[in-house]
Amino acid sequence: QVQLVESGGGLVQPGGSLSLSCAASGSGFVIYVMGWYRQAPGKQRELVATITRSGRTNYVQSVLGRFSISRDNAKNTVYLQMNSLKPEDTAVYYCNIKDIYNVYEYWGQGTQVTVSS
């Protein structure tokens, strides 16, 4: 069974940093894109950042210059380095993986990120 295990969430003060990790296992397909989504209380889920197997990245405008996504293909792991965190970044962050044809899609369990003083 495909599993995505997330780690790295927690409580941080505004302006602080956190690093998220997501390790995928059990996938028989080539993971083309890995990404992070987030859902704040009472809000819709939104895409935060994605990265393709070759390293092409995309970010939502609100995190540009503050967040950085990366991946280790040998370890099937995706990372999200979050700097200069703001209270509006508070959300549950979910890892996501897809194949190149968008036939397969899997989600992590979610990890809570809280930015508050």
C-alpha cells in the first residue's frame, strides 16, 4: 500500500522557520510531481508548492521568497523549507504525489503548522 509519512510540523513564532518532510513508500509508479497543500481552519485547501522529478518548481504567490520546495528522488522524499513564517501560514499541511499522466494521486496524513506568538 502506498504511504506518505509527513513530519516537521509544530508551533513557531512569527518570523520563525520550520522544515517539513514527506517520505513516500510502496509506489510502483514513477513519481512525477511531489507537492505540498495546506488547509487553514474554515478555509479551502490550497496548493502551496510543487516540484517535478527534474526539479521544476511552482509556488503560490503568497509564499514566494519565503518557502522552498526540494526533493530527493533516491529517497522518494519531498521537503518544504518555510522561512519568515506569518500567522496566515497556519494550516494543516498535506503532502501529495502524482504520476506524469495524473492517473495516480496519493496524500499524506497532514501535519499541523501553527504560527503564533
